[in-house]
Amino acid sequence: MMFETREEEVRRKAEEAKREGLIEGKAEGKAEGILEARERIVLRMLRDGLPAEDVAEILSLAIEDVRDIARRNGIELP
């Protein structure tokens, strides 16, 4: 059985942390991309004249989320 030196252990743990960081970063990036795409879809639907309630129902979102997206992007809702 081989034992790793302190230097090898530190190097191994650094590599593990790097891999975990990359995995976490990819997951966060993916989630952010999904949110951005959802916002673009909401905006397009609102700009095409769909009522906020219909947008929320079609996309399975809370009406408050649709209204927040509209407000952040300067769209006034009735």
C-alpha cells in the first residue's frame, strides 16, 4: 500500500476542488442561461400583446414574476 506525501495530498485536494468548482460553475451558468432565456420569452410575449396573466399561465410562472420582468424592462402593464 502506498502512502501519499503531504505535497501529493495537497495537490490531489486542489485538483478535486478545481473539478468541483468547474462542475458548480457549469451548473450556475446553465441556471443563469435558463433564467435569461425565460426572461427573453416573457418579454417577447408581452411585446406581442399577450396579457401578463396569459404569459404567466403559458410559461407556468407566478404573475408576480412576469410583472417584475416587465417592470425591470420598462413595460407598463394594465
